[in-house]
Amino acid sequence: MDSRILDQFRAIVGKDGLITEPEQLRTYECDGLTNFRVVPSAVVLPTSTEQVQGVVRTCHRERIPFVARGSGTGLSGGALPIESGIVISLARLNRILEVDLANARVVVEPGVINASVTQQVSPNGFFYAPDPSSQQVCSIGGNVAENSGGAHCLKYGFTTTHVLGLEVVLPDGSLVHLGGKTLDRPGYDLAGVFVGSEGTLGIATKIILRIVKRPEIIQTLLAAFNSTNEAGAAVSGIIAAGMLPAAIEMMDNLAIQAAEAAVHAGYPNCGGLLLVELDGPAAEVELLMAQVKEICTECGAWEIRVAQSEEERAVIWKGRKAAFAAMGRISPNYIVQDGVIPRTALPQVLSEIERLSAEAGLRVANVFHAGDGNLHPLVLYDRRIPGQEHLAEELAFSILGLCVKAGGSITGEHGVGEEKKKFMSVMFAEPDLDTMQRVRCAFDPERLSNPDKVFPRPRLCAEKPGPYQPHPLEVAGVAELF
Amino acid sequence: MDKKLVRELEQALGKDAVLWKTEDLMLYEYDGSVEQARPEYVVFPRSTRDVVQIMLLANRFQVPLVGRGAGTGLSGGALARHGGILLVFSRMNRILELDFENQRAVVQPGVVNLDLTRAVEHAGLYFAPDPSSQKACTIGGNVAENAGGPHTLAYGVTANHVTGLELVLPEGDVVRIGGKVTDSPGYDLTGLLVGSEGTLAIVTEVTVKLTRLPEAVKTLLAVYDAVDDATETVAEMTARGITPAACEMLDGWMLRAVEDFVHAGFPTDSAAVLLIEVEGLREGVEAQADEISEVCRLHHAREVRVARDARERDLLWKGRKNAFGAIGRLSPTYYVQDGVIPRTKLPATLRRIDEIGKTYGFRIGNIFHAGDGNLHPIILFDARDKEQFDRAVAASNEIMKFCVEMGGALTGEHGVGMEKNELMPLMFSEADLNLMRRVRDCFNPAGLLNPGKILPLGKGCGEIRARPLPVSATSRA
């Protein structure tokens, strides 16, 4: 990158806020989706909104694309850099600015770690509900970008339900406020549009969060079934009974084995494991838990355990939350997939996955948020065997095809990012994608903010995946690329 | 009025679907607000195809196009402020699909809010958003204004219950956004469209969530001798993390007005009442109702009454929901305001409203969704007297300013419309408003959809035009 421009960045963020050394830049070459890697031209680490504005203004003036980054735990390549652009790391914007218990609001900077919010307010009986499995390290800014979910989103909703307002640096460097401390503000719901926009509309520098009062009691049940079908039937039974548990998670045998090998959660070795958590007033939870047990037994559960202490509960969750990483114990490499299906399609989709897995000769472990039909199939493979990585990617993508065919979606909570942009045209018709571009044009007409993510490129050609080919109209100077 | 446009509209929709004579148009110059504006044409489409035709004609003749449901809106959203075509959805009133398993319904915009609940009650379901006008107002109008209601406290506003939309864009393209599932990838366009007051597109189909009817409902009436005691009760419930399904407050003056009209059994000698409803499982409801009663008594409620049966419950709610109607008996005109404040500021705000009333010489009644800090001060005045009208608007603006100063908002559920668009700078910076303008312009570049709403009119200063879309530009080239 031009040293003149680097000097401008240095003047804004200081010497220790700019990274240009190639070996240091490599730290930023990928996020949690490690099979895509790009080394950026520079990384800046601003410490204030003003510095973010300064950096973005420079990018705008010089037409340099930028990618914002939180903790880099994302699983769809949302924070994947651009070779000719810079990465704006928000790790140093990590202060909790305000805790307003009376109105149940917390104002944070984007680099604040998800779990720190709950830590901050738990002495007062509150918690921050969205709980991605990476919550010990992932940042609120990243959660906003990807509209992150988590096990408890079944009852409490995704990140978007808990973000009420944002201070945003737009791609031209101007500062706007979207939403605010009160709900349902007048005008367009731009805060709602911003959450889940994966960094394509600007950079959030302050976030107003809603915190939730901790329920009177929480009870967690573990039920062992012979198959995922039986476990799935129990899930349908629970929902049909009109219950909305805080979480319903399911794991298949391969996932159980991996979790056991990694964290010894004491899971029974079974074909389908269900983890059901209920929270609320004590009287209600007791009553419903009895019903859940009954439904599980009816559907064939042969072992049912209810955690008797906070420690037991933590151990049960540890196995589930460590499930992805645990795959490392049983396979050298794995791909985490994220898809959504209508709950009712579960048995059919699982047997299809099994068929595809047998065809490809690759093992697939299944971990999912069963209550809302959000699947996380884990495709296991060995990179050292030639061709297997490619095969694994193909299998992971075929699984997405199954989800869309079943009336579901290509992502539940990990986002589209780099990984799934070519699938957007499977889910959306051309006019639908065009409508989204209208929003993009309003925020980022120059296409500088994380420009290559979410939407399939090239926009002017037939939507084909692959490297960008300029459109003939563009070459002729008749149209410009947005 | 352009005779040629009338002919083309009649050709496209049939003669019985187009009004253009002054005496016919006059019926459509009002909605539920104090505003007034007459359209030049009124049309009644029967299908999405009809709407596309109307949109294309509006484009060709460059006239404004404004959607309208039942016309019960309170901020002038359904008025043709700059003339043009008023598109009335009364003939697009079919429920297209009921999907009980996934708890979804697909409806046309003209379906009346309460009719949807009636159609699904037998399956133990209902449509949760419950504006006081729910017997008459349409789901399309609810979507446009992001309508709320007493039960918004627990269930959220309309936006929380809409999962998908079919739209006709200003160029006449039909687009489907969202669907039956929530949190679909890409931008949340459904969330953007809900509450956009008809300025981005015309909605022709709505997919909504259906909510399971609760097993048990308990309705409490807490009676107070001092307004502050009632507001302190609300603040304490919030602090304790109690979220009832609804928590409404009526001040003493409103109570007396309502009681005279509805005979719901409200104590007319009290200073305020809280109408609190809890829902859920029988056991949970009992426990919650007990805790709420305790909080009420702690804050000096002189009486906490529990509705004994459905009839008593209905009567209490009838009092609340017909309150605006009751005012009509007392004053030739009334102005229902809609503002939001953080719940912790309730006592201070009510005192300020009282002062404002005295300063401007008006009786201001208070009835509101106390649980979420959504106020509805009602100013009684006589609109035939121009001076009074102006004074009422000034008093109302003062209340709005105070709400915003308290960290609240200009509107909770009635929308901005043409009533509050000039007040938007109280809440938003020029940069914030410019971003909203750009969003509007990217959808509605010619400005034909519901012009003069939401955003301050200005005189073109600070207007930023977004670049045109390359795709539509090239496909049209």
C-alpha cells in the first residue's frame, strides 16, 4: 500500500495502531472459516469512534475497501480481508460505556466480549441472552454483524432482538445513530437492517443492548434415545404441547463420542441425545419439566437425567458447547455447516444427510438447535488425503441444498459471508436480491464496506460463482458496478 | 384530475373500482387523525396484478400513490397529502392460507385485524397485535404503521409478528421478502418495510405469526388515590422483572369519562387505576398475580380487584378500548397523542403533562400503555376554532419535546405520518435523516409513494439523492 496513505492512517491511529509487517498481517488472514485466506494490505486498530471515522474517511477518499473485524471467530468468512484493502480491528474499542439497570439497557463498544456483558450485570440478577458457543471470546460487534444466535435463541431470539440502538460510522465516514434506548422508534427500522448486514453497511462503534432479568429457576434435562428420529419426535411433542423451552439441543452418536472424548460430560452413549432447558417461575418449570419427561419417555427415551446442581448443569452444557472443537479428537479436519429446516422435516433431512455421507464416504456428525430447526452438520475429513477436502466441501454444500429444498435456509446464525454468497441465488430470486442492493446503495454507494461478501458477484452478469468478470456494459463505460 | 388517467384506471380495474367525483372523494379525505387531505382518484384493486397496473399508471402519469386500509390511522399516514391516487385495500380482504402446524397465516392487506383471530381461534391460536381499533383496522395498515396495542408489552408490536411480505415496488416489480421462517440471510427487509408507512413499496400480501392462546388469563384492577402511586407501581414491577401481558393506566378524569359511557365498574372517585393482565399456565398466572397484587398494595393501592369471569374481564377491557369513543361525548374534537418515555420517567412526565395542560388551557386526559412507557395524552379542544386548533397542536408538540428530552420517542405505535414529520429533527440528526432519505430514495426514487410523510419536507436543502440502481437502469436501457 502507498506509504502516503499508510502515513495518513498512522497519523490517525498512532504508530502502535497500524500493522504493516507481513508476518503480523498473517494473523488477520482468516477468521473461523480457515479454508479462505487473504492477507490484507494493512490492519488498523482504532481506539475511539473518532479514529474509526478518520480511518473510514481516508478509505472513502482514496477508494480503499475495508473489512471490520471483531474477535475473528466468525464461521462464514465475514471478516476475510481484501488484498488491496485494510482490516479495521475493533479489538481496542472494548469498553462497557453504560449500565442502566432501571431500564435494562447496557451500552457497549463493539470489541466488548459477549460473555463480559453478562458478567457485568449478573450481580444484579440480569443477563445478556444471545449466547453463541464462542461467547467466551466473540465480540458484540461481530454478533451484530452476523446476527448471531445460540442455544437459548429459541426462547429469547437472535442478536437482533437484543440490539436496540447503534452508533454507526457510514462508509463515507459520517456518523449516524440508528434506533435508541426505547423500542420501536419512529422512521425506518435501520437498526434492524444493520444487524446481520455482515459489515456491508458500515461500522458500529456503539451498541445499545437489552439485558434480561434472570429467571427464578433453570432446569436442564438430558434424555438418551436410540435414534435421532426418536429424539426428533420428542422435540415435536414438546413444541406441540405449547411449550417454549429456553433451549432444545440435539446431538447424534458421532457428536456424543467426540464431546465425551474432549470434555467427559458424562453423556450416555446413545443414538440421539436431547438436552432440554426450561426457565421461569419455579412452579411453572417444575410442572413443565414433568411434562417434558413424560413426552421423552413416550418417544422412547431410556435414560433421563435432570441436573441437580449448577455444576451438573454446567457440565451438561460444556459437552454441547465444546462439540465443534471436540471434532478435532476424532478427525484431523472438519467443516461446520449451518442450515435451517422446518422442524417437521427433520427425520427426512437427517436420513438424506446419512445417504449423502455414505455416498461420499465421509462421516457427518450432527449437532443442532433442534427447537428452531437450525442444523449444524459437521463434515469430517482428512486434508492430507488428496481430494478429500474438496469432497468434504461438496458434501457440506449438498447438505445446504437439502435445507433449501425442504423449505429452509442456507444459514441460521453463522451468516453468508464469503462462504455462502453463491448460494444466495438458490434462496432468493433476482428481484429479491436487487431489492437488497437498494438498501446497500443507500448506505454504501461506493461499495467500500466489506464489498465482496454476502451477495453473489458479479452483479451485472448472470449470477455465477467464481472470479469476477467485468460485464460488457461496464467495460463499455455504460454501467458501473455497485 | 386527469380524465385520461380515470379512463385508464377504469379500463384496468373496471368502472366500479374507480372513484373520482368530488362527493365520492370527500369520504377519503380523513383518517383517524386531526389531519385532512383529499385524493384525486380512489381505486379498489382486487389482486396483486391490479396493484401492479395501478403502480405503472401512477408512474406513467407521475401522480402520487398512497395505500389505505380502514383509515383508522392516527397520524395521517393514509391521507393523500399531495393528491394523486388513493389505493384502498377493502376488496383485498381474503385470508389466503392458514398453516396451523407452523403457526403462520398468509393474508391480503385488507383483512381486518380481529377477523384473523376469529378465523384461527378454534385451533387455539390468535393474532397477537391488538390495537384498540382492532375491530375495524386492517393488517395492511398495521404493517404500514407498525401498530401496537395493550398486549405489545409481552408480545411485541406488529414487526415482531410479520415474517414475510409480498411487495409491489415503485417500478411495478413484484418481490417477495422474508417468508415463513425468521432470520433469513441477507438484509432484514421485512423489518425495514414494516413501519415504513407506505413510502417504500405497496404491500400486497402479509405472512404473520399466529400465537397460541394462553391456558389461563387473569385481569387485575388496582385502584389508587394518587397518580404517583400508580406510576411507582409500574416502576417497581419493571425493577422486579415482572412482565405482565398488559399494563394499562387511566387517570381519574379518563376513568370518569369512560365509566359514564361504558359502565365497566371503574371507581369514579379514584385518582388512577392500573389494568393489569397476566397470562400463561394456570399455576404461573396465580403466582404472578399474587406478586403483582403485593407490589400494588406496597404502593398504596386502596383496592386490587380481580375479574371473576370472562364477562367481567371483557367489561374492563371494553372500558379501556372504547376510551377514545367515550371522549367523543365530552368534546367536539380530541387529539390523541402518542409518545414514549423510559418507564422510570413516568411520574415526572405525567406531572409535566398536567402543567402543559394548565399553561395552554386544555383538559388533558391520560390513558396509556404504562408497562412500556407508551403515553396517549388526549387533548380536548374544538377544531372549529382555528385558534384552539393551533393551541392544541402547540401543546401537543410541547409534550412530544418533553418525551424526547426524557430519552423517549415521538411515537410508540401511531406512526409519524404527516403529523410528526416536522418533529423528526427533535430525535434525529441531519445525518440520521439523510440516511433515511437515501433509503427512501433508493426504493422510491421518483418520490411518488406516500409523499410528504415520515421525513421533514425541508426545501431541498441537505437532500442527498442516491445514485440510481445500475441494474434497473441497464435493464430499462
